[in-house]
Amino acid sequence: MSSLDSLKSLKTLDVAGTSYHYFSLPDAANSLGDLQKLPMSLKVLLENLLRWEDGKTVTGADLQALADWLHKRRSDREIQYRPARVLMQDFTGVPAVVDLAAMRAAVAKAGGDPQRINPLSPVDLVIDHSVMVDRYATGQAFEENVDIEMERNGERYAFLRWGQSAFDNFSVVPPGTGICHQVNLEYLGRTVWTKEEDGRTYAFPDTLVGTDSHTTMINGLGVLGWGVGGIEAEAAMLGQPVSMLIPEVIGFKLTGKLKEGITATDLVLTVTQILRKKGVVGKFVEFYGDGLADLPLADRATIANMAPEYGATCGFFPVDDVTLGYLRLSGRPEATVQLVEAYCKAQGMWRLPGQEPVFSDTLGLDMGEVEASLAGPKRPQDRVALPKVSAAFDDFIGLQLKPTSKEEGRLESEGGGGVAVGNADQTEGTPYTWRGQTHNLQHGAVVIAAITSCTNTSNPSVMMAAGLVAKKAVEKGLTTKPWVKTSLAPGSKVVTDYYRAAGLTQYLDTLGFALVGYGCTTCIGNSGPLDEPIEQAIQSADLTVASVLSGNRNFEGRVHPLVKTNWLASPPLVVAYALAGSVRTDISSEPLGTGSDGQPVYLRDIWPTQQEIADAVAKVDTAMFHKEYAEVFAGDAQWQAIEVSQAPTYVWQADSTYIQHPPFFEDIAGPAPVIADVQGASILALLGDSVTTDHISPAGNIKADSPAGRYLRDKGVEPRDFNSYGSRRGNHEVMMRGTFANIRIRNEMLGGEEGGNTLFIPTGEKLPIYDAAMRYQQAGTPLVIIAGQEYGTGSSRDWAAKGTNLLGVKAVVAESFERIHRSNLVGMGVLPLQFTDGQSRKSLALTGRETLDIVGLSGARLQPHMRLDLRIRRENGQQETVELLCRIDTLNEVEYFRSGGILHYVLRQLIGNPVV
């Protein structure tokens, strides 16, 4: 802990018979200035700095900068933040555990005790990203999907099972249990964390980083957390701070109440649209206002979940009585609930009526103005009012529209200009035969209707509403359309319990919304195949069809490669669209179908009242949470039957195509790499502006003729069993072959053509970037990437930096960097350098055929923001020298880079071989 006892900021709090030590913000205010109006989220950061102040990584000046934020409402100060814990899902968690296993192997090789390698901060990994909807609409779907999942991912799961038993401070929630964010909300999160140290029990805010964008969901519980890449997460769990700028905080004031028939999903889609329009990228959003008093915790969590969609680092809700009520409902110990209340009130972190903190900027919403909505067809911020969905779809495919009013009417769509796109003018449909019956599939057909994703399945009100819609629909005699693939994938088993208690399971089953798994499924693209006749009908007629899902992301191609339009909706609307069968049906005014009495049935006929929903939600009780989380880490018989070595080091399997020993730490016992000038480097790729981590990092399907595909085929893996890059993140041989292999990346060395290729300068051949990099490595030629502005934007992906390292790239020279990817490059020992004085690849007329030297590293004492020279030798022999800015930004990063990377730094400290 900190050394601030001398400043008398360490106090005690007696709660339920236990004495807790904490670092007092009111006492710190005596030195720092009045903190009362500081946003609650920044109070959490301030407490973190106060607790970890050591004069080196955190200084008094850092604390003062945060306190002074109140006067400027923004800051350019970079701080070192240490979250209490780390949350992982399996796709992003596997490579982190691989790195831990490799670190243990390195320690053992150096003659040390491998069991010294353990997470220093608690880590929870939830296996939730691997289950796919292979089976659906049957009572056996869940069991069959789990069986397929276990068979498909056996190697990965055996590895994680080993990690579960081998590492301290590391817990694994097995497959078939829930989604990491819902498990975090319902069980793992505490709001106030405690730790035993030096004979004392310390209390402090629960904080975390997670290897998934939607870690932000936990902010609904007053827990500060957000998503980071694997490298930052690994550093955090090994006790290293997360570097971050003190953020701007946008205050979002909520007033009023939702109208009858309006759901939390409608609210979050409205909030997302407003904030995306405002522009909150890289900022905190903090919700305040008296409307919070009537906003259920589950609704808060739904809004917090979608922070990545509105672009914020997080969307934070302060702690109040609503928070305490949810903690009690979800089965947290009463002592924990009492501590949360006492601690937050003592620290000035408790929301009070009428409270108006100071924010960088503010905006607001009267919740009474929210209307029923969806978002689509391919961005979560593109909210569409329910009555306009049909017209929005027609706009998308380019059909001519009829004016609806003088204000809103127009003769043709913005995108289509009245000209049919593909077969958009087709109305009679494409016939297909399935199970002995012939049906017509048309544009706008809903081929996937999925109640999925933590965003909404954590919210009992919208889930119960879906069950009630199903019940009323069945009672009216409605059925889902035969071309709709229906699925129910809750984020925890508690949902199954409360559906059963409310008597709604049978109705969902009848409509095809049978349980398919407890995992992310459709929301992350694990929707599984459509029935073959439907896929053939879509492809043969180039149909533009739709999915409707209760998820948080609907980017084109994400849900299913054949489904071009994807609509985010509340769970009850998912059911309604499964009944209607088409997004071209205006379900706000047109019938969903014909009832058993021969009469048309409208949405209003089966939509539950708020009282009906409230009565159903009242069936949710604490016993359900106690039951489902009593043995949350145990797993089912299949999980427990996995044979696991008890050895402290992992036994690597040479023939595994999922898990391989990475080469990062092979020479860790030897001297640290010499920081020297880069001489005679070739340019591997010449890239433009806004190259994202999705362009750099391997993602999606593996092509059979790609370097990764050839590797797998050489290992005897058939293309049908390739799985995805995401599932093979534990194998560096696959991942390095997929780095820069994105089909949309444009390399200006090849005239800007798309695809992960480059020009191999010695022979003039066009080669895959991996193949060229390996030839350069064999020749001993160092490599450099040249890029434009905003290099590394998008989600933080650890393999965007790891793969760059393994390809032999020594430096990336860009006009500007995205903050986290820049940090990741340093963390993997790759030098980020920035053009200065307005220079760029264009102003320097670089073609990629040049030879480069980076001068000024040899013999110099590496410093943040030092200047280096780039010597350019052109094909014609001419030479030019320009100045570059070294984007190693902090003294901590200097130490990481000198060690070869952040994990190398930690490992060298542990084995007694630090860089001196």
C-alpha cells in the first residue's frame, strides 16, 4: 500500500464488526483543495493515486493535477492507474495465459522457481466466446451445442483447465455458465474491494480492466472499469500500472421516467445516438440527475454496457440506494452491502438528490421522450424509430420510396437514387423447400432472431417482456416464420431460473426460442450456419436479408456473412420480428400474423403492460443467485473430466495447432537487448491514414491459401476445421502469419491495392507480408513500417503489437498513433517514432524501395520524447535526413523498452536479471 500514513489520510471504518483501513479523500482535500464537486468517476481515480503514491510512479503532483481538474475541467497529465482486478473472456484470455505459461518456462530454464509467476492482482477468466448456435429450436439444443463446443475447443479448454489449477489468483468460469460481463455484474463485482495486507484490512473502490470492450457494463454497479488489450491486461495482473491521461468527463443528466411500453433497450439506443453525435471518444461519461432514483440497476448496466458503441472509455453510474438493492438481490453478503454504503458515504462517493458535479461538458435526456426503437442496419448508433424501420431498410437497398408527409417525404432514397440494387426490385420472393414445404424468401426476411448478449440478457425487465410477448403470441395462435433461425442465449443461468419461476419457458420454447447456450453467440458472430436451403436462396438471388438481435454490435458481416442488414432491438421486439418474419413489415401498425381465430394479431395485442412486466420481475429472487453461483467455478461433468497435468509448468504439445510455446522469453536469462541504431532497414509496408488494429491483427476466418492456412494444412488440419484466428490466438505460428493479412489493408508499395501483400525489394516479387518478412529475417535485414495518421486506431488488440514484433519490425514510423496501440508497441519492444515538422511519407515521396537508418539510439541514454534521425537512402543513391520524435512517452516505458518489453521487464525483475 501507500506511504501516506504521515499525511494522516489513513483512517478506519468500523462496519458489521470489522475494522477497515482506507485512504480518506476528505482528509486529502485539506491539502489538495475542495473535492466535493469532482465527478464520482474521478474520485475513484484520485483514491487510486492516493493509495499508490510512492514518489515515483505516482507523485504528489499527480494528485494535485487531478484535484486541479475541477478548475480546468480537463488535463493533459498522464497518470499511472492500478486497477484492483482483471476480467478476461476466453478468446482474449488464452494468449495471456500462454504468456504466463511461457514466463514460467523461462524461469524454470533460468534455474528459478516457476511458481513465482502468478498474477499479483485477481484474475477471472470466463469462457463465453466459443459456444456457437449449431443447434436451435429444440429441447436438446443446449446440450448438443455444449458437446460440439467441447469437441471443437478441446485443446484450448485443457490448457485453461491447467491454468485454473496451476496459477494462484487466477479463476476460470467454465463453458456453459454465462457471459463474463453478466457474471461480473451478478457475482464478481463488489463495488468496494478489500485486501488483507500487513495485518490490516484495506477497503477501496472496486476497479478493473478487462480484455473485452464491454467490460464497461460493470460501471452500472458503481465499479470503474473498461476494456483494454491483452498486453495492458497482462501488465495489470502482474502489478504494473496502466498509463492513462486524466480524462475529460461528460455529464449526462437523466430526468423523468420511461413511458408505458418503452424498454431499457429503447433508452440505451437513444443514449448511444445522442452521445455518438456529441463525440465522447476517449472520455468518461458520468450519469447524474434525479432520474437515477427510479432507474433500475439492470437498466443502468444496459446503458453502461454500450459505452464502446457511444465511443466513451466508460459510462459511470454513482453508488446509491439502487446499487445497494441490487447487491442484496443478487446475493452479495450483507456485510459487503453495509461496507459499500459506509465507505461511499465516508468518501463523498454517494449520490445525493440534486447533486450537480462539475463536468467538462454536459447534456441530458428526459426519459419520458424515449420512443420504441431499433438500431441498424449496420451501426449501433444509427437509431431508427420502430415505425420507420421498414423505410430504413428500403433506403438501404435502394428502393424508391413514396413520400410519407411534406416534412419527411422524398421521392427516392439517399443511397439508392431510385435505382434497384441487385434484385432489390424483386417482390415475389425466391422459393426454397425445407422439411417438405415450399416457402418464398424475400428481401428483408428476418433469417436470424436472437435473444443474445450481455447487454440485454442481464436485464430482467426486457427478458420478462420477451417471455410475456411469447406467451401472449402462443395464446393467440401465432407461430414464428419458418425461415427464422431463433435462439435464446442468456448471460447467466439465473435467467433460466426466473423464466421457469414466471412460467414463461414453455412459450419461448414453442416459438423456437429454446435455450442454445450461455454465451455471447450471435452478438459476436457465433450465430452458426443457416439452414442450407435458406443459404442457397439468399446466394442464388442475391437477397438482402436481416437479423434482429438483442446485442450491442451489428457491423456488416459480423453476425453472419450472408446477412447484410442487422438490427439491434429489445428482446420482446426480437420475438415480434420472428413472428412477422420481415423487417419490411411495419410491426407498429401492420399485423404480425393471423391468430387461431382467423383475426389479424397486432403488436399492441401481445405487448405486456408495465405492471405485467413488474409482476414477472418480482419472481426474481436472491435464492436463484445463490443457487447458480454456489459452485460457479466447478463446471459440468465434461469440464471436470478434462485430464490436467499438475505440473507447475505447462507441457507444450508439439503437434498442437491451438497452443504453442511463444518465443518471446527465450533469451530472458541472458543480457538485455542492446539499444542500438537501426541500420540498413527495409520497408515492409507503406500504409495510409487510419490503419486500425483490425487491419493489423489477425481476425475472422482463415483462408486456405493464406500463410496461416498453408501452415494449418501442413499440420493436417482440413479447411473445415480451421476455426478462426480468434480461437487460435494461443498459437503464435498462426497469428504471426495472419498479421497484416487483412483483405482490406492497402499497401502503397503495391499501388494501394487491397490485401496483405508487399513488394519484396531484393527480387521485386509480390509476396504475402509474412513470407516477405521471413525472407528478410533470413537475410538479417531489419524492417520498418511507415504509416500515416492515427496508426493503430480501433479496439486494442495485443496481437497487433505481438505479430509486428515477431515479423522482425524494429520500428513503426507514423504521423500519429492511437494511444493504446502506441503503448502496446513499446510493450513488445517495437519503437514507435513520429514524423515532425509536418513531414510525412507523402512529403518525403517515399515509395517503399528506400533503405533506412534510425540514428541516435546507440550510446545515448534513452529518454522520453527524445529526437532521432531518419536517414533515407533512395534507389538512385540520393540521401536525406529528417528528424523523428521518439514516442516512448514515460520513464516507465523507457524501462520496459530497455528490457525488451513490459513482460520482459517483469520477468527480469523476478529472476534477478534486471536491466541496469
